[in-house]
Amino acid sequence: MTSNGSAAALDSTGREALHHVGTATITTQLLDRGLRNTFLQGPRPLHPQRTRMVGEAFTLRCIPAREDLDVLSVFRDYDHPQRTAIETAPPGSVLVVDARGQTRAASLGHILATRFRQRGGAGIVTDGAVRDLAGFTRLDLPTYAAGASPTTNLAQHHVVDMQLPIGCAEVPVYPGDVIVGDEDGVVCIPRHLAAEVARDAMEQERLEEFVLSRIEEGRPLRGTYPPDQQTLADYHAH
Amino acid sequence: MTSNGSAAALDSTGREALHHVGTATITTQLLDRGLRNTFLQGPRPLHPQRTRMVGEAFTLRCIPAREDLDVLSVFRDYDHPQRTAIETAPPGSVLVVDARGQTRAASLGHILATRFRQRGGAGIVTDGAVRDLAGFTRLDLPTYAAGASPTTNLAQHHVVDMQLPIGCAEVPVYPGDVIVGDEDGVVCIPRHLAAEVARDAMEQERLEEFVLSRIEEGRPLRGTYPPDQQTLADYHAH
Amino acid sequence: MTSNGSAAALDSTGREALHHVGTATITTQLLDRGLRNTFLQGPRPLHPQRTRMVGEAFTLRCIPAREDLDVLSVFRDYDHPQRTAIETAPPGSVLVVDARGQTRAASLGHILATRFRQRGGAGIVTDGAVRDLAGFTRLDLPTYAAGASPTTNLAQHHVVDMQLPIGCAEVPVYPGDVIVGDEDGVVCIPRHLAAEVARDAMEQERLEEFVLSRIEEGRPLRGTYPPDQQTLADYHAH
Amino acid sequence: MTSNGSAAALDSTGREALHHVGTATITTQLLDRGLRNTFLQGPRPLHPQRTRMVGEAFTLRCIPAREDLDVLSVFRDYDHPQRTAIETAPPGSVLVVDARGQTRAASLGHILATRFRQRGGAGIVTDGAVRDLAGFTRLDLPTYAAGASPTTNLAQHHVVDMQLPIGCAEVPVYPGDVIVGDEDGVVCIPRHLAAEVARDAMEQERLEEFVLSRIEEGRPLRGTYPPDQQTLADYHAH
Amino acid sequence: MTSNGSAAALDSTGREALHHVGTATITTQLLDRGLRNTFLQGPRPLHPQRTRMVGEAFTLRCIPAREDLDVLSVFRDYDHPQRTAIETAPPGSVLVVDARGQTRAASLGHILATRFRQRGGAGIVTDGAVRDLAGFTRLDLPTYAAGASPTTNLAQHHVVDMQLPIGCAEVPVYPGDVIVGDEDGVVCIPRHLAAEVARDAMEQERLEEFVLSRIEEGRPLRGTYPPDQQTLADYHAH
Amino acid sequence: MTSNGSAAALDSTGREALHHVGTATITTQLLDRGLRNTFLQGPRPLHPQRTRMVGEAFTLRCIPAREDLDVLSVFRDYDHPQRTAIETAPPGSVLVVDARGQTRAASLGHILATRFRQRGGAGIVTDGAVRDLAGFTRLDLPTYAAGASPTTNLAQHHVVDMQLPIGCAEVPVYPGDVIVGDEDGVVCIPRHLAAEVARDAMEQERLEEFVLSRIEEGRPLRGTYPPDQQTLADYHAH
């Protein structure tokens, strides 16, 4: 399932590249294309050890809860949009939740996250909170959240629909956009740019690793960072 | 056009009642029915003199802008959702904009508001900003906003769809809900409760006016506020 | 009733002085005595025309509401602390409410405020909100609040006790401290300093009015503001 | 010492139960009883490894400091409310500090915390900060704070009284309420509900562990979460 | 005195134009040139009646105060940077103060503002507060501030230098940039763009007034806003 | 290079002392000298294991970026102030960046930090963010930041000058002030006080270690903390 078109956003080379390059490199590539607002400020990786994530966005939208509609009994409905999302998001996708930046109640808990992992989900991002952090820590699924709250989602959130364009942490996320996470957090790459950004980011990062090694040898910034003609020649020769 | 059903949410008596009672009374009626989160904290009336507003919600949703999509040329599209909303919202409706509480750019400007007024719109509410405050001041249309910003909406907002349930100022607003505004701000009455809330609020307010007159005569709270049996008897007799 | 001691904090001269000097002068006098945190940032005067207020603090403390305790029926209790405060605060006092800076629900409404005015109250200050702004506008009682909300207080607040030391807008307020308000907002003068601050503020303000008249005549800051020996001599001679 | 009554809030079974169930389960039990605001948003556990805490609330209230009252010499007073609280809170209690959410200065330091631990304290919660994080890390006492600050408390706080009802992180806390902490943070159980919540939470969690094991086996949400008749039968049979 | 070069940023025609066009128009012109961050979010006009302001920026920078340096006696120094700025800013300039968005103490008071007015200053902008609002109300000088505080500036601010590039309300302001204010607030036009923006804004606004008159006649958005070929022809013919 | 004078702020004894005492002790010493605002609230240590930092402040100031000035090509300028700062700050200095508390883009990245480390820099402090957290984790340089962001600095920041007095996290920092960091965060010691604070803090901490050992033995606060005559005698005798 692809959301912005019929083909995958990335071939396996592109996907592989995005598993290696950092979000720092990706945001620079996007800035170079005129996009300044692609980093989701707020969500942090829950596990310092499981921070690399790549996948296509599957979006879920929450509005504020209403006490007469959002009662515990709605959880009995297996066709509730939240559960439908978990059961229909394609393998390899990243569930991106618009929780309006509200962390008083959780966006979702780790039983749903476990099912999502079982179905092949690539990761979860919310600008709200998750509940049962201990459970998430045991789960092998990259997850990024802006907070933790034990309170079940319907105390503050009403999951209303899925696969519509959303805002998450004040970044626009369209279904099928490519979501990448690492220690710095999460970036959203517009789908049509994913392949070229992956390619150019890979090249940029190779060069920066060379530059870094030179700096670590004690060279000054001048001539090295950014690389001048000589350094570039050395890079291409090494 | 009604959004949550085929009939109007209010008959003329109910609508008249809501033009007279205050939001302070309405929120108490809603609290008495278990609804604690019905006041839109943030939006303030732009004109102290034109603050009474009643109408059914016509919702508009914004997500964050993306620099390559949200360019000045999109305004040339007469079928842009923002313009479509202005041209299709039924007379008597209140345009409620989910701007995610962001006020750096405006949610809309006063030329669109003028057209909305021409078409019989009852008011505008946004949890974001409006631009051209001077223009709004000359316009006979109750408007509630969380701020002012001269910047055109696409610098921060992408109007994505309309007539879906939204959050506005962290209150759930479903299309067709009844929106009431006064000096204290804006309250959202779930559509199915509008008629009974209008009726009971009218009665509550009559009693409170009587109580207030007694307090203004110098009576103590005890026996008067809340009214005891004697005061109630006096009220019914007056 | 005096709270920090048996005598009044101010004689009539001092009280008169504080009705004339501005909070700008008072805070400078307090700063000169080592007190940097005496201005209540947040509460604004509700009426631009009725902003002068002087009185001794009568404190009221709110904690967050609990849904099972804070139900509408508690209002039937005439001995509820909120009502007791309104009925027992001495004439000339300023009701200062610690609402933890929370404005989602009101700290109090205008029927209680009307009773407080009837009993001779000098003003009301809250770091939360008031409800029924229209009612407050008709009431001849200086009131300072950080916001407006139609929602009744028990949706967010539980009035728990009175006449204890509190924080209001992150300033310490002890019962009996002298509270002064003007267009800039509200300042709290520790009770034992009230008389000397009143006297010195009066003198400072007289001098500043002279300085201002000189500046308005076109004189430069040098020699005039602050006044040098010559300007001081002119001041004492005029 | 019990604060809301003469008996303990929990027997040993209940206390044991609360040491095992998560705050995620407890908040659901409280929500089911109509209480939506029981999680203290803000305070985080200082040690990821020492997060389980159960005890009755012993409350301490701070108001903003005043420069002439809150000077270093007050620490010489062994009967200062802060020290009195540390020396009188009963073994097994949790010290809950209302610091108005202010983290610029600490609520307390680790020497006092060490004494509290020596006296059998079960834990510390503040919606402010603690100082000397390194010291806290070496101390075997669950502690939850909203921040860290090296600055001693009297630079911002005046400890004014103890064992009054307070707000902490915008949750009402009455002396004797049962405070539970885990990785998600801290929840406050009203004292009279503690026993039944402990019992029902234990049962809920057993069922959820069974459900989780099924989800981990690859079963879909439908039929499993929430459990349908068949899954419930399997649960009771396993 | 011009700060970014030797010539004035605007001739009299340009200056006149900017006195007539709104900031809403100016920000659109700047957005069209790729500048999205030119509106100073926060500062509001102090007088609804005196909101039009045009002038070149004269910048003043504040850092946080230090108790041993920022004592009342520094005001005795006539060469204090704050006083020097007031006495040296050229006639027609707008004093723009970087107060780091901090409003607990004032950025300046109305005696200094009166002197600035006497010297021909065109206006004052601060992302902090002003003190003595009543005094400012009597002064014929457009002033924009983010708040009011009676507290003198050195309780929170140390005026450190002037005529350096600053941030004000998170907008870059270079000395000599053209600052325009109206009811919506304040916008900063980079100096080298001021003339062309003034010219094009004037033209845009004339067209929008024509469009508005058409909308007020009852025409639909389609064809009118934005104007199509026919409407443009009508505009040029009218 | 020393910034506030010709001599070093600290001799080797003083510097050694500040490597051992905590910021909790230092802030108390500063409070005792009347300085209440010396802790940089916000920046947190990036490595829990590399938190001890002592050095003289080398300041760098950022203003908001402007899209036409802050483009990727400016990085080609080796004399850009950011690079000049990295190449000229003396060994042993701490780079302190005024990023106005803005964390949407990074203040600097780890290639520059690596060069700074190579040149003998003692640490980095920013009230903004850093990018490439993974890189910083591998770098042996104490770094304190208020957040992480992969976005390169010029998307939000324009580095404008260096070695001027700045505010960082609302604390004044003058070039040459002594900056100390530990697990609690960062404190700024005015240069002229550094030597005496170092000496007195060392003494205070020795005493507190003795007091702590007594508390750990089970002694009550009374007589021990603060130490009475007997405890002081024991301390001096041990």
C-alpha cells in the first residue's frame, strides 16, 4: 500500500541509505531544497539503543476527548479507528500520531504497539505521550514520543481518522512521506524527494566522515571544513 | 445544511435563548451533564461591542505549511478548501478553524471574512490569529481569535479539509455543534444537547438575575446564593 | 481585623498616599529595600477606568479540583470556604486568590464579587480567571485577573482555606500585606514596610513629576534625569 | 499516623499489590471511577532502576520566597517546617512537595533526603527540582522531580506548612492519599479508594499479561484485545 | 545618521507609502521575496488610536541583570547606554529593544520615552514590557510592547550596547532596517528592500481595496478574489 | 587570553577546587554574596559520565536567521564568526552560546566541537540545541545543551559576534567569567569572585561531607544539619 502514488517511495538502495545517514544530514539536504521545517521538535527516542528507524508514514489523527463519547466501553469496538490503524498499516510503515502535542494522556500503549510490531511496523512517532514505558523498553520497536503518561488515551484524546495529512510536532506529514529517526529525533521527507535525498545524503555523509577524520588529526577548519579544492582532491583520491 | 443530522439543532426559541444567556450559564449546564471541557480557552472577542454569537459549527482544518506546497500562487485557485468553505458554509453558521493554537501567521483575513458575512455567516472562531485587525473592526461579524498577525496564512498553515471533527483550543468541535460566544469567550454545545441546554440555561439565568438583585440590595449569601426555600418562593412569586 | 498584628498597616495619610502613587514608584522603593519580586506578573485590570486599588490582603487558597469532591451540590453549603471568605473579609480588604495561575476555570464569579463589594471590599486579585466579564464591567470594584473563563470554579479549583500565606502570580502574599493596583497591575507591599514605602513613594513621585515637566520642556537627560544638584535646588525652590 | 482517618489506607495485601501493578493500570481503575486527573504530569523518576514506590502522602507546601525572610540563616532553625517535616513524617510515607511547578531552585537536597531515608521514608515527589543529582543517584530512595537545580530552595521557595491538602503538578493531594510511582511517573489514589483500586488493578493486570502473551504469539486485536468471551474463557482456564 | 549605508533607506514617497499600507500587505510583499519571518510576534500597540509608525531601527540590547552590577545607583550615570541611546538616536528613528522576550521588569519607562519623543523619535518597540502605562497613554508616541510591568528595568535587564544587530521577538533587526507598525503589530523590512516593498505594497493595497469593495457589493470570491482578467480590467478602468 | 583583565581568573589551586566541588555548593556561596541568578536553567549535560567542566567563558552570540543572509553557502567562509570563535578561543575556555533559548535548529554540530576539543577547549554550553548527538557522545568534551535538533544552525540562527557580554539561559555571562558544570547543570561565577568562591566552596563541601556521614549513621537533623557547636568541634577534630 502506498499513499501518495502507486510505487514505493524508495527502492532498497534508498532505504538502505536512509538507515545509515543521520537526520542531521537529511535536514541539510532538505534545507538545500528550500524546506526548513522538516524536523519534529519534541518527540525523543525512548530507547537510546534502538533509534534508527525508516518507513513510510501511516497517519492517525486525534482530537480532544469528550466525556460522553470517550468512555472505557469504546475500547470494546474492534473497529475503533485506533485498532483499525494498527491492523491495516502496511508492514514497514511508521505510525505517526497527531496528538496535538498533548502529553497528559497517552497516545497509545504497549499492547497495541506490540501488535503493530508483530505485523511488521517499522516504528511509532507521536507528538504526545506513550504509556507503560517499561513495556516499550522491552519491545523491539523504535518509538519516539514527547512524554510519558500512564493515563489511557481517551482521557484526553479521541482517535478520529487515519491516513489524512496531519501535523505532528508542527511538521506537515502526508501519508506515504518517508519518516527517518535517529538519536537526534525524527525527520519527515516529502515522498517525492525521498530517493534523491537518500542518494545525496549518503554522498554528503561520506565526505563529512573524511572531513571529520582530518579534523581529528588536528587540522584547522580552514581548508578542511568545508573542504577546499585540495581537501576535495584528497577525498576523491583516498 | 445540517451536519450531524437532518434537522436543525435548535428551533427559533432555543436560538433566541442562546442569544440571551451567557456562556457562564451554559458551561454550568454542560458541567451538570458531565461535560467539563467545553470552553475554548484562548480565543477572545475582537470587538467588545459585538460579542454575542450563536450558530452551528462549520469546521475548517489546517495543518502546518510546507514551503513547496504553500506558495502565494495557490491563492489563485478558487477551489482551494479555504475559499470553498467560505462559499459553501450555510447562512447562520459559525466558521470554526483548527489552527493548532498557532498565531505566527493568520488563519484568515478580512476580505474572506467580509465575503462570509455577505453570505450570512454568524461568526468566526479560530484558535490562531487573524490579520488586518483594523478591517475586522469595521466588519459587523462576531470574531474570536487567539491573536493578531499580519502574515498571510500559508506562511504557517495549509488548509487541508473541512467539515470533519476538529479540535479548536483543545475542545472537540463536531460539525453542526452549536457555538455560542460572548465577552467571556466561546463555548461549544454538543448538538444533541443544544435544545435542552438553551431551555435550562434560560431558566437558570432568570433565577440568577433575581438572586443578583437581592445581593445588590445588601442581603448576605446565606439564604440568598444559592437560594433557599424562602428565596425560591419569593422568586416564583415576584 | 488585622492579620500580621493588631494595628492597621497604614494610617489614613499612608493609605491616601498609596491611592496617588503608581506601582512603578512603589516597586522602585521596594527594590531599594532589597525586594525584587513584588509585582504580580499576569493579573491585569479588568476596567481601564477603575484601576486604583489599595487594601490589606485577605487570602484565599485553591488546590486542583477532584471530580468526586467538587460537584455542583457543594455550592449549597453556605459555609464553603469561598463563601465564608466573602462574608468575613473585613471592609477595606483586597481578596487575593491563589489559583495556581490556572485560567481554564474561573476563580470566582460576579455574584460573589457583588456581595464582596456590598460588604466594603476594596478589590479582588487572582492569578486565575474570572467569569462573567460583562457582570464585572458593571460592578464598581477594582478587579485584576489573568484571564476570563465562563467555567465555574469547581471544574478546576477546590477552595481549601483562607488567611494563610500564599503565592499569587509567583509573589508571596501574607495576610495583611498591603496590595496596590493601577494600570500597570498589582504590587504587594510587606505589611511592615507599608508606611515608610507610602511616605517615600509620595516624595519620589513629586520629584519625578517635576523632572517630567522639565523633560517635556525639552531639556536633555543630562542634569535633569536623574536630577543633579541644580535641578534638585530648582525642585526644592519651585 | 494517618491523616484522613485512624486506620491505615491499605493492608499488607493492598500495599503488596500496588508494588506490582503499574500506574497505567491504576489510572484506568481511577478513570473507571470518574477520576480523570490523578497523574502528576511533570515529575520523572530520577533513577530508571529505582522507580517503584508506594506510600501515604505527607504533604509540604512552598510559597514564593521573599528576600528579607528567606535568607541563609533560617537554615539554622531546626524547627523550620522543612526540617520538621523530615523528622516527623511517619515511616512508609511519601513526602509530596508543592513547589508550584517551579524548578529554578531546588525543593530539597540530598542531605535532607538521606535523613528522610534513614527514618524509613518511602519516597519523595516534587513538582519542582532537586539539587545534587549525583547524591540522589547514590541514595536508595525513589525520588520523582520535574527538574534539577543546584540552587538552594530559599532562593525561590519558602516552606510554609505541612500536612495540608496541596496541589502537586496540578493534581490534588490530600494527606494520607496513596502515592504510587513507576517508570511512567506518579499517580495519587484518593485514600478511601486505595484498597479497592489495589485489588481491581491486580486483577486487571493479570488479564492484560495474558492478553499481551497472546498478542506476542501473533494473534490479531480482534477477539484478543479487549478479550472476547472465548479469550476470557481461555484466560480463566489457563 | 544612517546605519547600513550613507543614504536614507526611503525617500519621502516611500515613507509616505509605508504610512498608508498595512503590515498585512507588507508581510505578503516580503513573503513573495522569500522572507517568512518578518513579523514581531508579541509586541502589541499600547494605544489603539496611535498605531501607525514608520522609522529606521535604532537598536538597544539588554542582557540579564546581575545583582551587584545593576543597582539603582547606575541610573546616576548620564552615559549609561540606555540614556546614550535616547540622546543619540536620530530624529525619525524607531528604538527597538531586545529584552529577550522578558516582561517581569520593564524595558524602559515613560520619562525616557518622553525625552525620546522630544528629540523626534518615531516610535518604540520592545519584546519586553514598559512601565507606567498611564504615562505612555498620555504620550504622543507609537509604542509597541509585549506586556506591562511597573518594575524598573535593572531588576531584570542590563542595557549593554546599542546599534548592533539584535533579535526582537525572534525577528532579526539590523540597525537601519525599516520598522513599520499598525494595529496588527510590527514588521521589520530589511533596509535594502524598503523602497521596492513600499512601492509594491502601495499598488497591492489599491487593488485589494477595489477587490474589497466588490466583495462588499455581494460578489463571490470566484472571479473577484483574487481578481481574474475581467476584474483586473475593471480595476484598471475604474 | 583573559577577557576581563590581564591575569587568570583562577590559580591552579582554585581551578582544582572547582573540579571537585558541586554546583550546589557554588550557588550557595554565590547566594551568600547576594547573587541569586547564577544557574543556567535549561542546559543539561549530554553525557552523564562526562559532566565535570571548569573554564573561562568565551562567548558567542546568535540572532535570528534571515532567509536571504543565512544560506548554506555562508559556511564556505572560513572567517565566519562561528568558525573564528572555534579557532581563536584559548585552550581551557568554555564556549558559551547565546541561542536565545531556541532549540528548533542546532547551535553547532560535532565537527566544530571536535575541532574545539582538538584546540584544548574545556567544554561547550548552549541554551539552544546541538546536532548529531551520536557524534557528541563519542567526543570527550563536556557539553551542555537545552535540546537536540538535527537542523543546521542557519535555519534559525545567525552567529553575529563573539566575546561580548551575553545572556545564556537568562543568566548574564561576561567573557572571562568562570563556568562550572556538573550533573545538576551549569553555573556562572563572576570572574572577580572565582578565587574566593572556589576556596570557600571547598571548605563548605568538606564540612557537608562530614555532616552527611553523620546523617548516614542515623543522627537526627537537630544538632547535625546544620552542625551545632559540638558537631563543629567533632568536625575539626576528626
